[in-house]
Amino acid sequence: MRIRLLAAVSVTAALALTATGCGTGSSSGSSSKTIKVVYQQQLNNSNKVQATFLAPMVKRFEKENPGTTVKLVPVTASSNDYYTKLQLMMRSPSTAPDLVYEDTATINSDIASGYLKPLDDYLDDWSDWSQFADASKAAVKAADGKTYGVPDNTDTRGIWYNKKIFAKAGISVPWQPKTWADVLETAKKIKASDPSVTPLNIYTGTAGGEQSTMQGFEMLLYGTTAGGDALYDSGQQKWVVGSKGFKDSLQFIKDVYGQKLAPSVEQALGANIGAAVGTEMIPAGKLAMGIDGSWMPNNWIRNGSKPWPDWESTMATAAMPTQNGQAPGRVSMSGGWAWSVPAKASNPDLAFAFVQFLETKDASAQWNAANATIAVRKDVADDPTYLKALPTNKFFTELVADTHYRPALPAYTQVSTAIQKAMESVTTGQASVDQAASTFDNDVKSAVGADHTVKGS
């Protein structure tokens, strides 16, 4: 997909925002033409898709805006460590970047800490903002009604499965389970057919961070009869504790690991399980099914960390079913990333100009295709070229209709950690489902206050 080399705005236009009252950069930044851009490079992961995309974009931006300098600063760290390092950098004007890549799961905690700058004045003057999907906009809007980021991509989740392993086990494809029991039954058939193959991966434990919470637990929880308010009751504005759906989700985790239908406990609780699944287990034909995201092909494409030309003929996708097949019959979770400007950035105007350059229709389409992510721009999501860029784009884009988003609240990160702890304790067998659920309830009450919780059904 060819990108037009057109800057969204020039530096002159960006700096003019200051004169109209839109910019609030420091005096040292008002005449600066240099910005520092921070993003995450996964630990022990050779995937350089984002670096490969950003490098030529920087050159084009600098060429079209003579005298400017964009310094890319990849932070090599696990997800949790990246968030911590990012927050440390944003605390001081001397270390604050001008632009940061924010996970929408944690953006509200950074907003609450005062680390990010509201972007509404910039967005009001940007005609392209109307092209961004409302759900994606909501993920970067805080309780104060202001917007603190420009969505860069979103994602959905389902079940990836290996058609060759399924055929060997006598399982017909295309395969679409209707219930959780169907998933477990399929895993058992695969184990019986070939004990050397791991039947199913579902992320778990604290080392996995948000991948455990979102790809693992919430793909279960939001498919219980509790539905969209499974974790947070939006009507009462309270966190849900003591629900049957929570315990049922923990029981599924316990069953999968207790019956040895998943990776070994030691491997599952390791910090590198995500990279191992995408670059080792699946390409080597050692994993039959994985509950995972739309982005998985960026491991296997030509510029990915594990180029695998046969992935299109080997792998297939299925929607994650609801617990008992109740409507709508399938479930997905969506998150994504956004570009945000730190409150203490030296040059916020130029930083936003670069964001506009990165988020044109053509640039977004190129990025979504390269990174195997779901488009946040409506005009890109409807683009046949984007939908055909990867054979799975259409499937994962269609899941948006039945997807769920995490509660966009500062306390979410603490609740997520409590979920990971509960998962890990049943995965290792150190706690029963009831014990783990009780510990979760207490952790959430301690984090948000008992009066901000409600007992689930």
C-alpha cells in the first residue's frame, strides 16, 4: 500500500497554534524544532514492525518540515516495566518526552496523575478527527470530558487454530465452537491425538501483565451471563465483586491447566510466554489453539520477528464463544494504543503536528496493514485495500460488533493486577476457585473502597 508523502500540517501551522492560544508548551519549547518520541519495544522480541514503520515517516516529516528533528526513543521493556519507565520520564520537564505511545488500558492512570496534556484545542481544529470511531475516541477520554490521546489502532481477539493439527486429530474445519465446553472438548481430542502438541494456550498470571487479564481472563468473563457489566457496573458506577461469572472464569483456567491442556505452569507464568507463542510454538506446529489477538500475523509477515510464509495456509480463526452459547454467541475484547502528549513536553505543538502526520488516512492504512491491527479511522476500516491486506483483517474487523472495552477508569490497573493474582493462584493450584475469588474481592475493595463495589449475580 503506497502512502502519499503529504504532511498533515507544516511546522509553521503547528507553531501558529501557540499564537492562537492552543499551545501551552514551556518557554524553552516555544522555539524548539526538536521532539522526542517514546514507544515500546517488547523485551526479548525481535519484532521491529513499529520501528520499521516510524523510521521512514520521520525522514519524510523532517524533509517536508526543514529544520525539524524527530528523535525516536524505543524503550525495551515488558509491558508493566514500560508503563513504569514512561511515568518516571513524564514526571520531570527535564526528562519528559514530547510524544508517548500509550496503552489505552493505562492512559487513565496517567491522566489522573497529571502526566498528560488535554488535546481538545488541537482536535477542534483538525478536520480528520471526525473520521475516528466513537468507541476509540471514548478510550482516550477522561472523566473530566477531555481527550488525552489520538487513537493509533485497536484490536479484537479470537481463537487462532492450526488446521493441520486439527485434521490429524479428526476435527473438521472450519471450526467454530459454540460454548466453552466445546473448546475444552476439542483440546482433549488434540491431547489424545498427539501428546507432544500443546492443545490450548490461554494467558495467565502476573508476569504476563495485561495480556493475562485481557486475552486470558476477560475473554472468559465478558462471555458469561453477566455480559457487558461483568467487571464494572456502569449503571451503579461500581466495581463488581462476588459474581458467579468471575468464579466460572477462574474455573475454566483451573480446568485447562489442571488437566494439562495448556503449556506447563512454569512456561505459562514466564515473562516470555507471549513471544514464545507467536514465534516458537505456533510456527513450529507445537500449539493447536491460542486465544489471542488480531495482531498475531505481525510475528509471521516478512518483516516480523518470525517470518513464516505458510501461516496463511496453516492457521485459521474462530470467534471465542460465550460460556453457554447465549446471545450474541461470541465475545471479543478490544484495546489499542494512542499517541499522547505529556503535560511537561517541551514542544507540544510540533508533537501534535507529527501525530497528524502519522494519522492521515493513508498513513493509518499503511500502519494498520503492517502491524496487523484494526483500523480506528472509519474511512480506513471501509477501505477494501485495507481489508484485503491480510486474510484475517475482515474476520477481526467484523468482531468489533460484539467486542467489549475495559473500564476506562484509573483504578482499572489495580483491578487488573488483582485478576492476574487470582488467575495465577488457581493456575498453580495454590488456591481454590472460591479462595482466589475471595482474595480478588478483598483486593478490589482495598483498591477502590468497599463502598465503590457491588455484588454481582
